[in-house]
Amino acid sequence: MPTDFQELLLAYEYVSSGAGLHQAFLCRRTGKILWHSDFSDHDEFNDELPDDIEDDEKYIAIPDKRELDLGKPMALNFAREFLSDDFDEVRYMFSRRGAYKKFRALLIRRNVLERWYDFESKGTARALREWCEINSIEITG
């Protein structure tokens, strides 16, 4: 059953924003996405997960940005392409805590924040589409 790519992208963002507390699963048979959070006390936002949610033939967990390797590697790729003079500084930033805050400040100083958002959005969509292909997930949109 095909799954809407925009809904899949929304589930990816939900999982990525939860610091391990949010989960989403795709039902391979129906294409429906099941949402779950250990953090939320709003039952209407939590689907009841079936007992066989761990059955890889029936369900697949939606990955987060770490699983798709979209954090530090993407920032370094952007710096390599658009901030070559600052590449060593960016690489150093990402060897320490608080890298994204410093990276964002650099993007603002260099006036490339919008370019970063576009780069990140396209890279995320590309990686998620590749993940779908690898996992034989048919998507629409």
C-alpha cells in the first residue's frame, strides 16, 4: 500500500524531535503511520501500538536523523560546499558540545541560513526517499 511522502516526512520530523521519546511506525500492509510518544500524556496523539509492532514483516520504525546520518555529516557537507573558508572551524565546532548553536550563528554571520535550510530540506527528502527504496516502501508525492 503506498504511503504519502509528506506524511512520512512529518513522522520523520516527529521522531527526530523527540530525543528518543517519540516513535512512529509504518504499517506495511495498510500504509498507515502509527504515532507514539512516551512523553505525551495526550492519549489522542498516541496510537495504541499492536502487540506485534516488532514484526518487521508487518511494521517498520520510521528513522530519525541519526539513523539516516543527517546531523553532523550534512553540516560538514554544507560547509565543504558553501563555506569552504570556514570548513575547519565548522569541523571543530562539531567535535564539541553545542555545535548546532554555534553553526547556526556562523550561518547567520555568513548570510547563508536560508541556503542551509534549503540544503537540509533537500538532503532530508533525498535520504528519506532512499530509505523508502531500500525498505521497499512505495510512496506517493
